[in-house]
Amino acid sequence: MGLLRPIKWNSIHAKLLATYLLLVTLGTSLMAGYILRSLYDYFMQTHQTDLENLTTALSESVADALENQDIQRVEVLVQRFGAPKTVMLRVFDPKGRLLATSDPQRDQQVKNWYKVPGIREALQNQSVRGVAKGVLSTDDRLFIAKPISRNNRLLGVVRMSITLEQFQRQFARVIGSVLGTLAVTILLCAFISTRLARSLSKPIETMRNFAIRLGQGNFGDKLTIRQSDELDRLAVELNRMSERLASLDSERRAFLANVSHELRTPISNVLVTVEALHSGAIEEPELRDRFFQTIDDEIKRLSRLIHDLLDLGRLEAGVAHLEKQSISLQGLINRAVRAIEPRMQAQGVSINVNAIDLQIEGDPERLLQALLNILDNAIKHSLPNSVVIISGRKEGKQAIVEITDRGEGISSSDLPHIFEQFYTTDPSRFGSGSGLGLAIAKRIVEAHHGSITASSAAGAGATFTICLPLKPKS
């Protein structure tokens, strides 16, 4: 039934089937040809050996008769050995004249025996054997022409031939049997091959259709291939890709929603303020100054958000240019502390730095940005009059920087998501934060082949750990 199913000849199934059949046909044909050729050579060799043995035995008896010039004895021997219809036997004298033949009536028609294959060579004392047409017939015959000698004297020539007609008929039956077996073998292999090709092509077609669905945006689908081989492992990887694409699609939708929200809020505030100014608030100096300050704050907030989005996009795309150079870790931390100092004083937070001097390699401005983002987050969540501790140490081939605050901490449900874009533990989403600072810090550290993690317990503060590779020793 498998062979009767319609086949799309440009499909993987058809190509696999064609390949299998071509290989099977080529292999079996070569084997059949080799077997037939070996059989033919074997039977021909056997016939030639039998003919040569018979001719050798006859030559001895004929040589005895010729030495005694007993032509009658020669004729008797020729008639006896040449009695079978398949055998033709002739004896010639040293001058090439016919002395005796197993078919006297027909041989009278031959005028020139030198034209008969093997006679000329045998008269020159050379033994010849081979296949040739009959002297007075068109059938193929196996012949041997052999000189008859005694004491280095040529007494004559004997030529014996046997017809190959029976052998050819037998060999034709053998060829028919082999070809029939070959045809049955190819049909059987075709049946097996189409099943095998279908078993291989079906999962591939299933995966192709699965990939098409993914291309159409149907993420999250599950692919099942019930085979314990490379295709099964490929299906597992496709399922992982589908899950990742579904996750990325979800992140993209959330990102667009968050961007829309973050952009809409300052723009809406500016529009409302401008409308209020148009409605007459511009005539009241105190109200006008407050509204202009609101517009200024919202525009700065919008500018920071757009800058952060561009920064994050370049970092995620891997196109952010890093001007790498040797950096003193202690110097980098001191720069970050000096830059954040006004903010600390305003919040009533102090910083305690305990870092050894280590040399790292990277872009100092980018790494400073990452430290400032983490410090900004630590100060924002610190309690008044608390201390933010910054420590730096060496572990193996890495520099470890830890920033610990004494704030309210991060809940276990929020902790896995704090490095995600726009994620914030503040449900109202008010304030100066956009939820991009930690995400940008993580991308900067990873661009320097480092890592950043966070640990916390609710009510006990949070610790951010940055691992950066040390500068290799030259």
C-alpha cells in the first residue's frame, strides 16, 4: 500500500526514495553482473580444460598411427572421438591437407583450410584455442588446434571444436533467473525503501510545518517526534526555540506597553500643563513658574528615558562601542562616590568604601555608568541616616565589587525580575525611576564579560555583586 500512495516528486520523501532505489539498483546490478561474468568465465574455462584434455589424449593416439603411416587407424580414431553431434574433429598432415574428419561430406566443400582459425598457427607448431564461428555454420564454437609432434618432428595437426549452443541456452536461462531475482529484489527494496524514506521524511516535514507556523507568529507550539535519534534532539531544540520566541514575543509586547506608558506619562503631563497655561495660568506668575518647572522636569525625564532606551538598545544589539583601557578599580569606585555625593547628602545617606586597588580592563565611562545606576538604586531604597557599603576584593582571576544598602530589601517574588526592562517594585511607577537603570547596568557588565547578581531578604537590605575579569598580566 505504501507504494500506491501519491508521491510529490520534489519532496524530501521522493528524493530519499529515489536515492535508495538508485543505490539498491546500482549495487544489485553490479553484483549480478559480477556473478554472471564469473559464472561465464568459470564454465568457459571448464569447457576449454575438458576440450584440451580430450585433444591431448587424442593427439597421442593419432601420433602413434601417423608414425606408422596408418591412415585408416587415424580415421577410426577421428570417427570414434568425433561421434557426438556437438563435436567436430579434423586431422591434417604437415602440409595442411585434410587426412580425416568426423563429417566427410560437409568438409568436401572447404577449399582452403588455411583460412580456418587455428590451422595456420598449428602448422607452425603453435597450439591455439578460442571461440570462433563454425567452418560451415554460423554457430559459436569453442575450438583448439594443436600440432602433433614426435621427436621434434611435426606429424600433423588436430583441430577439435564443440558447439556452444547448448551452453548458451543454459546460460541464457541462468541470466533470466538472475534478472528475475534482481527485479524481485529491487521491488522488495523499493517497498522497504519507501517505508524507510517515509519514516525519515515525515518528521522532517512535521518540523518544516512547525517552522512555518513559527514564522507566522504561532509561538509556544509543542513539537513531538517519537524517534530516539538526531531528529528527536532537533525537535527538542526547536521546542526550546519556540519557547524562547514565545518568551521574547511576550517580552516585546511588555516592552512596547511599558515604553508607551513611560512616554505617555510625561507627555500627558506636559500637554495638561500647556493647556493650563493657555487657559490663563500664564497670567499668574507663581502658577506660571510652577507649571514651567513641571514642563522642564517632565522634558528632562523624557530625555533621560529616551537616552536610556537608546543605550539599552545598543548594548543588547552588541553595537555599543567600548573604549577599553586599564582601570584602577579603587579609582573607579571613588569617581562613582564623588558623582553621587550630592544625592547622598540630600537623602541623608553615607557611604563606606573598603576596596583594594586592583587593575581591570574595560571602558571606564560605561563601568562608571553601571556603578552609578546601582548606587542610585541603593540610595533610593536606603533608610534615612543609613550606610551604603562598597567593598572590592580579588577572587581568583576576578575582581568582586559588592554594594550593600540598609533599606527595606527586595521580596523573593521581585528578586528574579529586578534586572528586567521597566521592572520596578513600585506598583504606582511614580518617581524618577523608569526601571531601566539595573537593566542597563547588567548589559554593561556582561559586555565586559562579567556578571551581576543580587541577593536580599525583605526588611534586611540588598546586596549587588559585580564580577569583572582582572587585567591579564603582560
